[in-house]
Amino acid sequence: MDFRHKYEDDLKKLIENEDYIEVFRLAIFKQSFNKDVIDEMMKFSKENNLSKVKAWVYYYLGWYHFERCYYEKAAESFLISNDIFSLLDYKHGLVYACNGLTNVYCQMGQFNLSNEWGLKGISLCEETDNKKALVILLINAGINYIQMKNFKKGREILNGIEMIECGLTKRQQVSLYLAIAEIEINIGDPYLALVHIDGVMKIEEALNIDSELCEIHKLMGMAYAKLSMYDIAEQEFKKSHDFACEHDLVYEKCATDMEWARLYILVGRKPKAIEKLHDVIENCINKKIKVLLRDAYHMLYKIHKDSDNHNEALVYLEEYMQIDDEMYDYEQNQLMAKMNFKHTKREADQYKSLYDRTELLSNIGQKILSNLNINSIVKIIDEEINKLINTDYFGIAVYDSDLDQASYYFVGENTEFKDVIIHYDVENESSFGSYCIRKKKDIIIGNVYKEYKKYVERLPARIKGAEGKTIMKSMIYTPLIINDKVVGLMSVQNREENAYDLNDLNTLKILANYSAIAIENAINYKRIEDKATYDNLTRFLTKFEIVRLGEIIYERHKENNLRFSVAMIDLDNFKNVNDTFGHVCGDRALSIVAETISKCIRNTDYIGRYGGDEFLLICPGLGEPEAIDVAERIRKTIENKIFDLGDGVLVSITLSIGVHEFKAVDKSFMEVLKKADKCLYFAKEGNRNSVVCN
């Protein structure tokens, strides 16, 4: 019997009264989302111009796609359903569309979008006093925060459900208790998590839902792993995996295999973890499950990085960045998809502004990842940020927590990059930047004369211009933070008073958030490249290798009470060579300088390229006086040499050197290095072409 014949009476009632869909939909979609039924209902709704019926059909089409892991198609269907319900001003239907979007965006890893739709749905529930739907949305909101690893917020939301005077269905109890169990596994008591899971197992409905059974065994595996009961954990993961395979539950299988891989890493079975992750990647690529695909690439990157397989690590880091960019671009495109073109022109302009801003952030992120030089990154952001914020000055500080130092790079008026890189000790520095980094707090100043005492005792010298006049009067500082770790700060400044407001701060914070991720990724990328032993241009040791040797020398000399000294070497105004003659000549000059320095040091010394035109020299067995002699020999040799760069280009080059001898109070090699770098700073701040020691 075909669909229309079977439901002939119900379809007639729908034509007479479209509101009958509220009864009919529960009958035909009670057990499953049958595609043939959906197609017939879609055709019927269009033939008879039944908008409300069509909205509900798109809603169930969304769930059909959701169950098959076609998440982008599901989101598209839910959005169409939402749009139709909006035109009908049918708030009951809007609540369900919001719930569908909350679920699918959470599954896609689009947590901001999920939260946004969840909040909209919760607001509609409160407006219409729909307590049943409110419970569903709150459970999904809690699950979304769990996926974001914000377990405390998830617990807060889920605990609040008890305050709602509405009985939970068995299905809702299952979802709620499993979510609470996952929170306990991560920030609470794994034994209590097992108690919650045991309670779920006693709910008959849970045993009839394939996806919930997979989740039950996966969470049991996670709980036992947390309790160091690894064999039992693996058995539970296998049960979840096998059940998912048997019932073709691709997402659940991949999610379980990710946790299984984490278990293998925990017990030192990395080859098995890699095997699992490759299976996850294959399945996720086929189904376009990007959130798990991204996480799998990141786990493989970390495995290979920790195993010093740097080429492999680099491949997986690039794959991770690519997927992360795609997910970010999708989020930005969805912001525009929400636009209701019946808004006023002003509202439309606001959406357009939001789109331009978010598109800009995406472009910046992509450009940063392909430009690993910090100067290039600053220039790229500066070119774009001026389209959003009126800026006379833009800067980024990159913070090295090991050295407790920040390096400041900035662009001044007329977008001319300033050849001034300020290194300062964060803990000891009295400046707005050090306050921002230490406190992890934003700073917004409308008049620096009147407001500086909120943050520092005296007006920082670097804020003042010629003859003591303050150049910049308005400024914003915001920290760059990743996983609660400060990696730097971002600042915009203006010559006019009260140039910035909270909207500008929020814009900068959004840019800072994405820039922090991009910069951290770029730094990780660069660190892996630095793992090679020798620098191709100078043939000196790489930064990674010279620091590694320095740490070995430090430990050996400290243990045996021996002497050694460190010299930080930096070429003076070397940017002028690149700007005047080009980077080819600049590279040739660096190569010749390196060759010249090599002839000035002993066979027992170690030297490495620490940065672009900065070198690190380690002199085992030498105290400060002898190390100064070596440094002066290098300085004078470079000063007295004319460098022939070819094609008739002859240049003179000088350099500055900071020297520090290892002392018993130096607690690490990085502290020795930090003190030598401080001496170099004073050499550069002085007359340059000099050697400075403590």
C-alpha cells in the first residue's frame, strides 16, 4: 500500500486544517525518519502549498541526514525549517528547529553556533513556557559545553535542570545521566561516573537505542582508563567499537576509536594508537566529520612530534591547520546565512559589517599560517586591522614564558614598519604591556595622562615622544591567550583622545583570539622546522640544537663545578642591507659573516643561528675575561672587513655582543641565556658595535 493511500484520511485533514500536522507528524515519525515518507510529505506539502507542513518535513529531513552523519546537509535542512517557521511566526516550531541546529552544530564542532542557537531556543521556551522543550535544550547546551571541554559550565547547566518543574522522559534521563558521567570522568570522580552509567543501564529505553549503547561502553572505557584499569577499559572500547560497526554508526565508531587511541598513548602503545587514528581519518574523510578529523590529525602531530619524527609531525600539523581553517570558514559563512533580508538597511549594514569582519579574520589566519616571520605577520594584520579600527599604531608582543621576556613588533603611522624590536623582562618591567601579560587583563585608555595610574606607577618612557610629548593618547591592550597560557599581546593606539570604545575592544579581542591560535600554530610549525641540526644558510647549528647542547653543557659544568660562558651576537642595522640590496645579497652577507665568525672561535666552542641575524656562542671552559677576548676578536674582525656580495656590492657590517659567564646562582641554561641577552640589549641600546658583560 502506497503512502498516500495508507494515510488518505490524515492527508485530507491536513488540507482542511494545516495544524493537524502536530498530530500527524508524531504518528509517522515516531520510530524513525523514513526517507520515502519524508519525500512523499515534501511533495504533498508543495502541491498543496502547506508551509507549516513543509517546515516540519525539512525538520525531519534534518534528522534523517543527522543520523547518517551528513551534518552539513542536516544543518541546511534545519535552517530552512527555521526560516519557514520564522515567516509563519510559529514559535513552537522554531524551538524544535533551534534544537536541531544546536545538536548538529555541536556534532560538527561548531560550538559557538551551537551555543547561539541553543540560547535562542531557550529564550523561545521561556517566552512560550515550553518546559518540555526547555529541558531538551538545556541538556543539549550542557553536552555542547562538555564537547568544548568546559566541564564546569556543563555541570552548572545540567544541575539547573533539577530546578525545572517538568518530569524527564526516559530518553532524557539517559542523555542527562550520561552527560553527568562524562563530567565526572573528566573533573570529578570516575567511580561516581560508573554509578551514573550503571543507573542508565537499568533504564530499558537506553538498551534499545544503538547510539546510546555505544556511548555507554565508550564512557565506561574512559572511566576505567582514568582509574588505571587499562585492560577493562580496552574491553569496553572494543564493545563500543564492535557495536558501532555492527549498526553502521560511523560517528560513534570514530569517537570511540579516538578515546581508544588515547588509551594506547597512555600505556605506551603508540603504533596501535597511530593505527586507530588512521582508521578514524579514513572514516571521517568519507563522511566529512571534520571535528573528529581535526582532532585525529592533531593527535598524530603530537605523537610524531614527541617521537622526534619531525617531517611526519609537520605533515599532520599542516592537515590539522587546513581542517581548522575549513571549520572556521564554515562558521563565518553561517553567520551570513542567518541574515533575514526583511531587516532594515541599518540592520543589514550591521550584518554586512559583521561578515566583513569575520571574513577578514579568516583571511588573516590563512595569511599568518603561510608567513612564519613575525615581522610579516605584524604587517599582514596591520594592513587589515585599519579597515576595522582607526589606528595610528599597531603592535604585537610575543611572550616567551621560559625567559619571561616579551619581544615587541609594531607598525607606526603611514603603515611603515618600525625597525625597533623591544625585548623586556615582563616581571620587572613597568609598562602597560607587562601589566596586560601578567594580569591576563585588557586595557582600554581614553587619555593616557589621566588614566595611566590605574595600571602603572609612572608613565612609561616608551609612550612619550620627542621632548617628552606623549605621542599616543588612546590605546587598547589585549592578551593573546591559548588554553589559559599567555603567548603575547596585541595593541592598537591613536593620537586622539577617547578614540576607542568597548566595540573596538571587542573587535580587537576577536582578532586577538584567532591571531593567538594562528601565531601559536605558526610557532609550532617553525619549531618543528628548527629541529634540523644545521642551518642551511650559515651551516651553524639550528636554534633547537644549540639550545639542546647548551642545556647539556650547563648540567655537566654545574655538576663538576666548571666554567663556561655564553655570548649573544646580533648584527647591527642588518635590515638596511636587505632593504637596500635585496634578500639575496642579505643571505650572502649572512653566510660570509658566519664563515668569518667561524674562523675567530675555537674548535671546542659551539655556535648556532638563534634568529634571523642573531647567533648564540657557547664557550666551554672560558670565564668572562677570556670570553670577552673571543667576543672582541669577532667584533673587530667583522668591523675591519669589507664584505663583497657580488655584482659590485661592497658593504661594511658591525655587530653587538652580550657576554655572560655561568654562575652558581643561574638555575638553568635559559637563565644564563637570558642574562647574556640582557647584556646584548644594553649593547644595542648604547653605541652598538660593542661588547657588554654583566
